[in-house]
Amino acid sequence: MARALGFDFGTTNTVLAMADGSATQSVAFNSAAGTADSMRTALSFMKDPGLGAAALKVEAGHAAIRLFIDNPGDCRFLQSIKTFAASALFQGTLIYAKRHSFEDLMEVFVRRLRSYAGEGWPSDVSRIVTGRPVHFAGANPDPALATERYNAALTRFGFPEIHYVYEPVAAAFYFAQHLKKDATVLVADFGGGTTDYSLIRFETQAGKLTATPIGHSGVGIAGDHFDFRMIDNIVSPAIGKGSYFKSFDKLLEMPSSYYANFGRWNQLSIFKTSREYADLKTLVRSSLEPEKLETFIDLVEHDEGYPLYQAVSATKMALSAEEEAEFNFPPLGKAGRRSVRRADFESWIAEDLSRIEGALDDVLTTTNTLPDAIDKVFLTGGTSFVPAVRRIFTERFGQERIETGGELLSIAHGLALIGEREDITQWTA
């Protein structure tokens, strides 16, 4: 039996798991931020005189976030690295005058994970099984390019075999271990950047689990988009979006591009050093509502991106359980404390929900599958807790067929279990 490492390289979080027969175990990471079985997919780089003139202090996960928060002006921070994988436009990024390709960043991230795992890192791995979305995030994603880049990075670690499995297929396999009878299973995997579906028929023959893939679909929308919708409707208007400034004898609306930087909280640090930010500061004098732009500038100057992200996440989580929740972000002043109704939040994400449901329609239509033919629906990923998302499935399939569990771990553990099978090629993408 192959010794396999399941590698769920996610937009938001990354998990690695090993399998031993039917049992699986996550790889534990011990960093400056503590011990955890999942890591934020993030990197930070900072010059450290103690390491030599050319050396950099590098951290990953929550330790990377902490290093960035503690050293906002001196630290280069990157998150959601996976979103660049399938983009031909991304040719690399400069980190202290040295260009890093996607492959370089992925390698650095995995090396930090290996360092954090210490003796817990498996030394006798014969194959690594890596998850991949059905559709990568981005405007014109190239899945072949993403696979090429993944291969280039992982080959540097000397794994004898590298395999790729659709993330919802891995989640389905993890879920199928607990099936009591043959079933047609729909898996909906909600990540940070993508929503993916897989439809699979599971059967047990001679005591062995077999699976017949029926179809896949996906869309580059998930939880990160929901966060941005909340920011765009609560925060951006309070810091000048939709306001006007004078330009000679004309009134012009503030450029919306300034506010797109809030889509990723760490972008505010990069925005601080941009020409665009310098232009923004010059508009304060000609703005009809200068106090709003001054608040915007204060948020950027004081690196309030991460606290803002935390406030948005807390509100979104609370709205999963309550019809109304409080958004509390003191740096915004009076506008930073307000009640948010679930109904309003759902109206903000309506377009995203429509596209998520459209991808569900695609997999059912292209496979000629009626909702009644599906025995179980397995929802995984944090966004599956959003009531409006869950309603898409309960209305189609009924609450009794919906299953959840292992939201952060199911993909990695499913990958590890698939990796031990002799028929692995039947499961690979």
C-alpha cells in the first residue's frame, strides 16, 4: 500500500493529512503562533540583520499574520497565493528586489510547513495527492498552467509521485467512508475563492468502495466575495465611496478603484506605497466630504486592514445564527458600529448566490440528473453555514438529505485516503 500525503492547498487555509488504512491524521504545525492542524495560506518576509544582509525572516500561516501586524512598514505580506496559480498574467512578484514566481512562493510556503511540522513531517511518503478546484479563481484561469506550476514547486521536494484530485471528489470520498448503503452523492465545496461541485455514485462491491464520477462544475466565487460585499456596503460609503470632488468646474465621483483594495485586507499595506494612494490624499482638499477621505487615510496609515477583516468575519458568522448582528469596528468612528440585518446581507450577495446556484444547475443539467436521484448532499467549507447558501440546497433536496462535517479537514483527509488506493488513477483529475 502506498504511503500518501494528502495536500489541501486552499485559498484561505491549508491542511495536510496522512492515512493509515481507514484512519487519517492531520499533520500538526508548531509555529510562533502556536500549534494547529491547519495553516492560513499566507507568507510574510522581513529583513533580519541577525540572519545576514541577504537573508530574510520568513513565516507562514498565523505566524505570518502576526509578523505583518507587528511590523507593518517593514514586512512584505502575501495571502491567498492559490488565486495566482492559474493566471498567465501573474509572472511573479518582487520581494526585497528579488523576483519570486508562483512556484517559488508555493515552495517557500511548503518548506515553512515542513519546518513547523518538525519530526511530525512524514519522511517515507511515496506519493503526494494534491487537491485542485474544478474551476480555478480568476478572470481567465488556465488549469493546465496551474498544474504545471504545482508540479514545478512540488517536484523540488522529491516526491516520487504527484497526483491531483478535484477537491469536492476528495471531500466526497471522506464523506463516503460513513455511508451505510450505495448512494449517489452531490458534494458542494465552498472555499475562500471557489465553489465546486462533484456528483459521484458510490457502491460497495465485495467489501470494496467503488465510485463512478458523474459530473463536475464550479465557479470562482465563495466566502471572500461575501466579505467584500459587506465591506463595500458598510465601510466604503463611510470613507468616501460614492462621494464627489471638484475638478475645475466639474464634480467628479471618487474612483471606485480606491475601494477595491478592501477586497483583500493586506492590500491596504501595499496601497499605502502606491501612486494611487498619493493621488487619493491630494483629493482631500477638493472633496465635498473631506472627513470621509481623512478617515480612509487614517485606516491605511494605521494598518487597520486585519482588524477590519476580523470585524467582518465576526459579523458574517453571527448572521449565520441570528437575523441581526452588530458590526463593530471602532477605527471607523460612528459609522463603525451598526446593526446589520441578515436580509440586507443576503441582498448584497444576491448576485454571487445566483452564480453559485447557476453552477449547481450546470452539473445537474449536463448530467441529466434530477434532484430526486440524489441520495445525499454533503456541504463542506465555512461558507456552507451562510443560511442563504444552505437554503439553495434545502429547497432543492430537502433538509433530510443534507450532511455536513469536517469543514476544514475533509478534503485533506479524503486526499490521503485516495492516495493509499491501488486504483488511484480512477480518482485523479
